[in-house]
Amino acid sequence: MKIVACNSNRPLAEAVAAGLNLPLAKASVRRFADMEVFVEIHENVRGEDVFVIQSTSYPTNDNLMELLITCDALRRGSARRITPVIPYFGYARQDRKSGPRTPISAKLVANLITEAGASRVLTMDLHAGQIQGFFDIPVDNLPAAPLFSRDIEERFAGRTPMIVSPDVGGVLRARIIARRLNTDLAIIDKRRERAGVSEVMNIIGEVEGRDCILVDDIVDSGGTLCNAAEALLANGAKSVEVYVTHGVLSGGAVARIAASPIEMLTITDSIMATEAVRLAHNIRQLSVAQLLAEAMRRISTESSVSSLFD
């Protein structure tokens, strides 16, 4: 097995490699003067099982091109199997036509990754599970639910928090965690006015006097979660924390969350933290390095990945 790291999240790639007791393969990803991406693999990969670690987060298009060109370089270097490890899969929110004459960009990205030479894909908490069907190669979609459940059990020991889905679409994800913790589930029904802005309409479930934990896959502008936290407190919740797999946190999201009633936002390191995130008083990160490392080991040895979560 060899591990190649692109540039989007080298700290995570280094942690994954350390978890497998392997060095990162010698490779360089750089840019020409006109900003074209150039990739060079500096060691033999012929016949090797190669994993390429790269989140396609901001700058999304640059990171996607790095991944595609790296896969192409490995394919032309005669790697036996190429597995892109994409902790955060950019363009996943464009998983359907939103109107006439609009693209399904997630499907296009799946095609590009496959054509670049990928043999299979390893990712985490896809925004829409059906994106796995956009690929004609195997896709392993790892859930963060077990990681979050363990952390909640430790941090809320002696208490019985209520798990809350911030919208109807996230109910399945929230229910999995609620079942693992043997606790109650609430749902927030909202109407979205425009992208990044939402109006909370109704809370399904009794939250009065409860420590509430909102669970979601992506936090971008933070508007939805901040509004949800305010609605929960207005309905008598004792406290509100948030667990989200992918901390996109674009624009003024960090400041918005800092000024909100959210006591703590817990995200994973699927996206490398900015300085603002690292300095935020109410944002913390959990590492998915060991989870990814174990999944990669099982893929390489043709073992079961799903049994990780039994």
C-alpha cells in the first residue's frame, strides 16, 4: 500500500499515514506560472495499491483538479489500484436538477474521478447517499455517527441529551445517533427563504428542559444551525450544542456561530481548519484519521469495511 497526499489537507493525510505506520509517498503537486496544476510521483508505483487523500473543499475546483491529475499520473505509472480518499466530497449538494437547464454536478464529478483512473472511492458522510450510485465503481461512504456517539457519551456522561435534526432531510442521520445513545429525537421543520438563510417554522418533539444536540452533515454559512439553536432555546431547551461532519464554514460563519447561543460546535477534520476555526472559542475538531486509516487497511486487505460499524 502507498499513500499519496495532495494539498487540501496534508495534516489529515500525515495522521492517516502515521496510523498505518507508513510514510507518505514521495510526490509533488505544484503549479506553473499560469496556475496550471502539475503532479509528479517521485517513486515507483507499478503494481501498487495506492490511496490518494484529498478533500475537494475550498478552493473546490483547484483541489478537484489536483485529485484528477494525481489519479492520472498514478494510472500512467501503472498503479494496480487507485483509491481516492475524499473525506469531504465537494459538489455533493448538486445531486439533482434544481430547475430547467441546470446540471447535476455531483454526477459529472463522479464521472471525472472514474475517467481519471480511480478504481474505487472512499469518502465520509456524503450529503446524499444516492451519490454512491453516480459512480460505476465501488464507493465506501463512512458515517461519522459512531465517532460522534462516543464523544457525546463521554462529554454528556450522566445526562440524557436530546438529538435534534435541523431539517426533515437529516432525520435518518440524527436517528442513527439517537438510537446509539438510546435517547429521544426531535425534528425542526423549516422553510428556506434563500441559499444560506432559513426560517424555523416548527419543532416536532418536546425539548423543554433538555440538553439538545443538533446533528448535520455540513455547516456552511451557519445560518440554519444558528436559527435552529435560537428556536430550541425559545422553546425551553436547556442548552444547545452541534455536531457536524464537514465544517465548510464559509464567509462569516465562524463569527456568526461565535455570536450565537450554540455552546459548542464539534466538527471533524475532513476539511483542514482555518486559523479562524482554530481560534474560535466554541468550535472544536474530532479527528477521523484513525477511522480512515482502518478503512484503508481493510480495503487494501480485501476485508469488510462495513463491519467497522457493527
